[in-house]
Amino acid sequence: MELLDLPLFPLGTVQFPGYGLPLHIFEERYKALIADCMMGAGRFGVVGIEHGVEVGGAAQPYRVGTLAQITELDRLADGQCTLLAAGLERIRILDLDRTGKPYLRGRVELWPDEDLPAAPGADSAQVGALFNAYLGTVLDAAGGQAAEWGLELPLDLPADPRLLSALIGALIQASPADKQRLLEAPSAGARITAEIALLTRELTLMKTTQAAPAPNPAGLRGAFSNN
């Protein structure tokens, strides 16, 4: 079990391993966090907010998040910056430190997907079909063409259950709480089972109400957050 001491970045969004997260940094505490990161390995933990607010206040993070690596950094006026953080691996928070720095830090362990429960091939095929149907319904409801959103439907989805479940978790236009539950699933098989239930629910709701969430290009390619 690999343990790390990391700066933690609480956000109102959920990052999945394998996906980038653009951030605009303007709060003083997060300017300090990024400055400290850049003096080290350029890594921090992205954690969803269970209680509290993202900007200007205290936040209670979920205990499962994602280890992120700064891959691009553009400095702006007044010490602000924009950056792109690549999601590397899941983490579990063991202890929190709220006093040593102006930002949150934590003792964490890396938590890669477990092997069990595994994902049967039939489940992977089912979740892939549901996800393509979901994307098509969302785009049709908005009256847009898939190409306008950088998509070519049906998507050619990965066969590997881990890659497939992470892609769906990252791209589905669901609530942060729903996405957090997907991130916390112990294995790719468990995540795919949860995604089948979530996609079935969303498709049924859209059919019943004749409404769909507005397509969000940022959400389909990784959410942008201001902090």
C-alpha cells in the first residue's frame, strides 16, 4: 500500500483517473497550493465536496478522490493561473490536516480498481449500448448534431472494463453525488453495474418527461472549475 502526503483540492466536481481537469486558480489558499505543488512533483489530490462550498469557505471532502498531475500551467495577473491536471489514480484519504497550511492536506493511500467483482462481457456490452443511447437522446433533445460537440455516434468504446467504466463516469451528465458513487465503486465490474442502473434511470426519466439535461461540452470533455 503506497502512502502519500498530498495537498487536497476540494471541488464541486468529480475527476476520474485518465481524464484531465482544467482549473482557474484565483483564491489565495489555492495559489499557495499550486505554488507548493510546483516546487515538488506537481501533484495534488482532487476530492469532491460532501458538505460545504467550493469557493470562499470550508469544505468537507469525500474520502475517495483522484491523484492529479499538473501537465499545463499558464500564469495570469495577480498570481492567478489556469492549469490542466491529469487524473492518475484513485486515492483514499486516511487523515486530514486543516492547520499546517492555508489549504487542506491529507495522508492518502493509492486505491487502484480492485479485481472483484469482475465485469461480465454482457454487462460491458449492455452499458456501452445504454451510454450511446443516452448520448444520442441528450443531443437529440438539444437539437444539436453530435459533431458540434466533438462526438461521432455511436462512440467506439473501449473493450477494457476499467477504461470503459472510467470513460462513462467521466462523461455522463449526472450529479456530483451520482458521479462520486461511481468513483467509489470498488471495481470496474461494480462501477459498470452502477452505471447500468444510472443510465437506465436517466433514459427512463428522459422518455417519461420528454426532457434531457442540456449538453455541456465542458462536461463531455472534463468539467472546468473556478477556484
